[in-house]
Amino acid sequence: MLKPLLLCRGLLQPHLPHLISVVIRSSIDLQVTALRRTFCSNMDSKIALDAAKKLAARAAVDQWVTEETKVVGIGSGSTIVFVVDRIAERVWKEGALSDMICVPSSYQARKLILDHNLTLGDLDRNCRIDVYIDGADEVDSGMVLIKGGGGCLMQEKIVASCAKSVIIIADYTKKSLRLGEQWCKGIPIEVAPMAYVPIKHKIEELFGGEAQLRIALKKAGPIVTDNGNFLLDWRFVAKREYNWYEVNLAISMIPGVLETGLFVDMATKCYFGMADGTVKVQSR
């Protein structure tokens, strides 16, 4: 028995480096293939979500931005790009909405308006807004929204509060029965920098969960909002029943809290771009 094994070893010995090299290359090829599949899957998913957002944006703009619309509030975030694209298409390709003014809710929104050569307004001169269009991080069955993943919640809520109608657009992943099912990053809360530690402890004492200071990815230290403030992300207890109206009111009353990312009783309609190419509309 020993002789055949020794013979086999002797025959393989000169070829071991080559065999090892083949095994290593095969392993690397498998890893690269797996990475490519993951990348392609993620890209396909992003393309599908962008297509859903575009569908929702087009449906909402075409229904709510008409010749009678004089002032439109422009939200912030990735979804709002498709809204401004569609408005610009209506203005410059279809020759409509020539007198319409756009009021931004952030620096990003302001830049989008200017980049598309639309008429820029502000709340000093245009405080009565016909319709405000924005995205959301999550929408529950009662039309309570979580907003502020992009850090613009305070100005978004201010502009939205000036509008007759608030229209939300999103892809199908933002629709849920209750908050926390889809969005797991917590409720953003804009706070005065000097007060973020006591506010964090107060929220956790009142409602449980954990409130964390949002840290920047490409700079040292925390995210700073357009208003020069900090953001806390409150990861509430997902399985706990909350009265979001009362929670929003209680957190807003804590000294140093400037605004919360809870939008309660504000949305008129939500447009969801679905995976099958349809648009579902949810009303309050």
C-alpha cells in the first residue's frame, strides 16, 4: 500500500507548483465571478429603483403641476432629481408652465432648479406654495413619513408647511405597514450642536432605542446641516407601538431640538413606483 502512495507522490512532486497555481487561479476566478454577479445584481437593483422613482415622479408632476400652478416647492434627495427633470421637460420641451416659480428646500434643490434654468423663488417672496413635491425614506399605512436621510429635514418641513398640497414620491421599497419595517437607519432629528448629548439621553429615556450622532464619511467629525446644526439618528424600538403624533410633539419640545424627521398629517398623497411598472397612489 505504501509503495503506490510513494509512487504517486513521486509522480506529482514535479507538477505541484503548477497544480497549486491552477487551484489558486481557479479560486480567484470564482471570487471575481461572484463579485461581478453581486455588482451586476446591485446595478440591476439600482436601475430598477431609479426606474420606479422616475415613474412616480412623472405621474405626480403631470397630475399636480398644471398651468394653474404658480409656485412649486422642490424637495431634496435622489428622488427629487426626477421631479425637476420632468418639470424642466414640461417647460422647455412642451412649452408649458412658463410662469411657474420653484422654491427650494435645500442647497441641492436650489442647484437643481438653477441647473435646469427654472425660475428660482424663495419663501420671502413666495410663501404661499401651491404644491410641494418631495421624496421620503419610509411611508407607513397611516401616511406618517420618515424624512431626513439626506439631512435636509428642517428646510423640507418648513417649505412643506407653506404648501396647499404635499405630494410624496418614492419607489416600492419605501412603502410599509408600520415605520421601521423598511427603513432601519432611524428617525433623523436636527439639533443645536451644544445640546446633542442631553437631547440624546432625553430621547432614550422617554422612548427607548438609541440616538446616535451622524458622523460624516468624507470629513472628520459629524455631519453639519445646511443650517449649521448636527443630526441625531434615533433608532427606535421597532416592535414597540408608538403614537407618532405624541412622539413628534414630545421630541420637538426638548430644548435644543430644532426639527424632527417625522412628518405627521402632512402628506396629501404618496405616489409609489412599483416593480411591475405601475404607480400606486396612497391617500391620507
